[in-house]
Amino acid sequence: MSNFLGRVGVWLAALGGASAAVERDAAAELDDAGWGTLWIGESPRSKEALVHAGLLLAATPRIEVATGIANIYGRDALAAKFGAEALAEAHGGRFALGLGVSHPPLVEARGADYAKPVATMRAYLDAYEAASYEPPAPAEPAPLILAALGPRMLELARDRSAGAHTYFVPVEHTRRARETLGDGPLLAVELGFVLDSDAERATEAAREFAVRYLALPNYANNLRRLGYSDEEVEGSGSERLIEDTIVRGDVGAVATRAGEHLAAGADHVCVQPIAPSLDVALAWLRETRAAVAEL
């Protein structure tokens, strides 16, 4: 399958808390700068994923918009398919639907019970594929990408979707994910970064980011599979873990790590500024764009 995402994109969580007017301007800036794909998340504290994607697609003429991820507990499979196909048809195939099982605390916050991840996703994909979309369809169906960390979910992504989206992972995970996926499926890797000349402040920002994800078993267990000890995944993580998963430094360091993920088998790297505000995140992306444009 061709890489419809482009080599390098942006993962921008801060858009989920911005007004529609502010995020339209931000998306237009990223589009004008030539970023391949804009990734957005979904949580109980952010905008509903498909409506959010529609706002961004309407504000941009070129950039691909992908959900990273739309929580399968947030809508049934029919609603997901109908929303994805409508967005793809309306916006020239520029929408990719990233689906994921999320995490127990976030699912429970919706009032749902978190079930076995792989079996639940497999059943959801069965229902998605069975749904018949009757309105005018896009020239090509909206691509499906699965959030996947462990081997079994990666295998499901390989067999039932366009590929996998990974998050908060070191380069070694990218190597292993590519081995599991094989040559065909897409592998889209998130890469967090902090641009701050104050090393202490940069480390603090990285640890604040890490502590949120290490508290979620799916991420902690994935890192344990890669050889990080229980002590290393406790709290905000060891220095080695932080160094391996989050870039701190200058734009050259961001480009170097993104290149390492690409060399390890990623088709697409979506860089995520771990910034104190949307304005700062956009400023860091302006600085970073030229450094990663040639990857």
C-alpha cells in the first residue's frame, strides 16, 4: 500500500482544547507549511474525534487528517464507518480513521466496561466491515489504522487494516513492530519532543508527559516487553526510558530520532511538541519543519 500519510506529520493534542476558530488557523498554518498529516486524539476531556476531524478538514485544502485514536467505546462500528466514509467523500479522501481500544480508566470514564482488547477490536472490525454505506462513497474507502503496541494487536493491524499507529515508543519498538507487520502495512510512529535550551526545564516537561502514560498499563507493559525494568517504568520513568522515548534538545535532535524510526521500519513519523501551550507548540513546529522536511 502507498504511504498516503507522507513521511513526516504532526501529532497535536493541544488542538482538542482550542476553540474552533483557533484550531482552524493552526491547521491552515500546518497545511501551508507542507506537513503530510495532522493527527488528533480523543479523550473524555477533548472534542469528539470525527466532528473534530471535520472541522480541521474543512479548514485545509491539502493535509491528511488522522485520528490517533478514535476510541471504539465512543461510538459503535456503524457510526464509525459512516462518519469516516462521509469525511473521506467530502474532503477528497484526506481522512484516515485511526481506531483504538484506549485504556481502562478512559473507557470507565465513559461508563463502559473495558473488555479483552484484541477480541474486542476484532469484533468491532467485523461489524465495521459488515456495515453497508449507502450515501455517495469516496473514490477509495477511508483507510483504517489500528493503535497497536503488543504483538497480537500488531498482527490484527497487519491482517485487518492499512497498518498500525504506535505511541510513546523507543526505536527498538519500531524495529519489532516492522518485523511483526511485514513489508506491506503502514507503520506510523508518534515521536514526542521538547525544544528548550534549559535542560532542567526540558526534562521536567518530558517527565510530566511520561508520567501520564506510564500510569496506563498498556504503555507500561509494552515498555517492559522491550526490556525496561519495573523500576524504570515506575513514576515518571528512568532517565534511560525518557531518553529513548522523548527527544530533548534542538531541531537536529528531532530530525535525527525521526530518521532513526524511519530507518528502523516506520513509514511515517508524527512529531508531537510537548509544549506548555498551543502557541508554543506551533512555534516549535515552525522551527522543526525544515529539519525534517527532507527525511
